[in-house]
Amino acid sequence: MSSILSSDSDVKTVPGQVSNSRVEVGLPQGAGETHLDQIPASRLAMRLELLRNTLRPTPHVQLAMKGMDLFAKLEYVNPVGSIKDRPAYWILKRAVERGEICEETTVIESSSGNFAAALATYTQLVGLRFIPVIDPNISSTYESFLRRICPTVVKVEDRDDTGGFLKTRLQKVKELCATIPNAYWTNQYGNPDAMEAHYELTAGEICADFDSLDYAFIGVSTGGTIAGVSRRLKEEYPNVRIIAVDAEGSVIFGGPPRKRHIPGVGASIVPPLVSHAMIDDVVWILERETVQACRELLMTHGLFVGGSSGTAFAAVKRYAARMPAYKRPTVLFLCPDRGTPYLDTVFDPTWATRLE
Ligand SMILES: Cc1ncc(COP(=O)(O)O)c(C=O)c1O
């Protein structure tokens, strides 16, 4: 197949999508001339309300694929650069509404990158302190980003009993919450507000753009995305099939634990949010398939996207044989972030040869 960079035949926008809308950060419609710095730091709810407009609909683009109408939802178009902008914003907003966060709060979270970057930005914008807890699997791009804007970054080094770092990170979060006054753990692995963010925002946009949908392929880590999106899509399209995409070596859906290297999809625990998801099937993808799929998305479809996008695309391709031949299905997969943080890993052929 030839390399096609956004040619008309390969990448199309869905009619009605808001792809060219102007993004005026921090200036919601109807807010007139109000800016963040005009609102006192104590008015957290108001400051967050003003930031609501940063989360504009992300585009759905069509990719050439035999036997199906395949669309990618480009979540890297979110303001800080990933799908995690939505739960980061929504969790803070809900916690403020409930009075759980005030001016004196220090927000603490364990993250492999995207969620921490989003939280770091939104906490900074509203004037809160934030301590991210990261691990050696984080991409150097995210680590640099966090170290530039957060006065304290905690990096754990020890692997847990599954070979991953998640349990070590969560233990560190516990310790910090016990010792730092007014600490607030956003708990992305169990916070129902993350699910609500995807129900309201991510899935709301899909429903606004698609008259019908047959399959949605969603990478899983905390389960927030699949829980919120699956529940809303099942309401809107009763026959849609939700396919959870996991990495080989992740334990989320009962597979045996194994060392993994690509952040984004998979976990070394079973996150509580997953139990809220309405899942029809699970596909497990090897890390070398992820690498291959990321390259294919770039070289064949002109999409420079991160590891979890490639993992979901690999799942679509593998699952295609199981889709009914009599009907051309409409299929959607999510592209949670950009390829840039993965240049030294997924997109480095030497690094990739070390994968099983
Ligand atoms: C790049 C990327 N893709 C996919 C996911 C999975 O989303 P969720 O945590 O909502 O299951 C994450 C989560 O961290 C991510 O960072």
C-alpha cells in the first residue's frame, strides 16, 4: 500500500464534526471578557467552570480499510494532548463542587504520564499544588514536562510482585497522603467521576457525530474510558459491540502477569472502574503488534499516534475476520495520544527488536 498523508480517500472528516472550531482557551461562550486571572484563587468552582471550554469536541477521521467504515477519534487534539484531559478536568470539577478540594489542597496522583500531565496543567491553571508519582516507564517527554511545572515529582524505582510499577506507585501515594496536610488523591483507578467525564464528554461527542455504530474498540488501563463510553454508547446504539483492548501481560481481564514496556494500555491490578463497563469481547495485543500497528498508522494512514492507539488499531485488524461479511460495519477506535512521547521506544526500530 502506498503512503497516503491525509489524502481525500484516506482521511475524511465526518459530516457535522467540529473540526475547524476555534479554541479560545479559558474563555467560554457567553463569558464576555472574563479571564482566569480576574477570578480570586478562592473561587475554584468558577475558575474551573471557565476552563470547561478548553475541552472541545475532538475530530473523527475516516481511514481506508477493506470491509468496514473505520473511524479514528483523535483524542490527542485535547488541550494538553491526550484523552486524560477529560477525567483530569472532570475529577477536579466534581471534587470542588462537593467541597473536597479547597485552596489549601495538594492534589496527589499516580500516573504513567498523560493523566499527570493533564492534572499538572489544570491544577496549575486553578492555583492548586500537585505532586505526581511516576515510574521508570514514563516517557522522557512527560517526565520533562512534569519536572518543568511541578515543584515536586516523586519517581518510584522498585517493581511490584507482578513485574510492573503500579502497586509501588499506589503505595507511595498512600504514604504521601498520610504525611502531607490537606492531601487529595484523585484516584484515577477508582474514581467514578472519571467514568462520568467519558460518559458526558468523549461518548457525548461520538453520539453527536454518528447516526449508527457497530463496533467501538477501546484500550483499557484504569477502565475510566471504557466504563463511561460503553455505557453511553449502549444507550444510544443498543446493538453496538464494545471491544476492550488489553496488552498481553496485563492482568485486567484475568491474563497472566508479564513485564510490559509500553504505557497506556494494561495494568498490573484489576481497576474497580472496569466492573462498570459494558464489554462484549476482549482482545489482547502483544507489544510488538502495537509497534507494527503504530508504524502502519503513520506510514499508511498518516496518523502519528501513541502506543495505545496502535494497540486498538491492531485489535480492529485482528477482529475484522469476526465481523459479519453481509454488512459493512461502522467501526470506531480511539487514539488517546500523539506519537511524539514514543519516539525513543515504539518508533525506534532498535528498541522494538528487544520486545517478545
Ligand atoms: C495513552 C493512553 N491510552 C489509553 C489509556 C487507557 O484509558 P483508561 O485509563 O481510561 O482505561 C491511557 C490511560 O492512562 C493512556 O494514557
